[in-house]
Amino acid sequence: MQEKIKNLIEEIRPYINMDGGDVEFIKYEDKYVYIKLKGHCAECEAQDFTLKNLIFNMLKNEIDEIEGIINVEL
């Protein structure tokens, strides 16, 4: 499951990079994907939109078991 999630994140990474941001997969646990938004995405006001409407929706369309996504601030 983690490899599939990582591969999907790699597909969306170029779009996030275009705006000066990045995304890092942290873990998949209890049906939740943990990621870390970096670069401009880490401080962007549209962070919630990117997280839920872009990354989560893409993952959910491919992996039905995913129930949510959490941005980890390390």
C-alpha cells in the first residue's frame, strides 16, 4: 500500500513543484496518509485546498481504503 501511495504522490509532485512547493510521504497508518508539505506549500494560504482537494482526492480515487490525509509539521 505504501509503495502505491508513494507512486501516486510522485505523479502529483511536478504540479506542486511548479508553485515552489513539495510534498513528502511520511507514512500510511490506520487508513490515513501522513505527508509533509514543504517549500511554498508549507506556508501557503491555499495549503488546505492543496491537501484535501488535490492530494487527498487523487489518492482516494485510486485507493478507496484511504479515509484521510494529515499534514505533519516536523
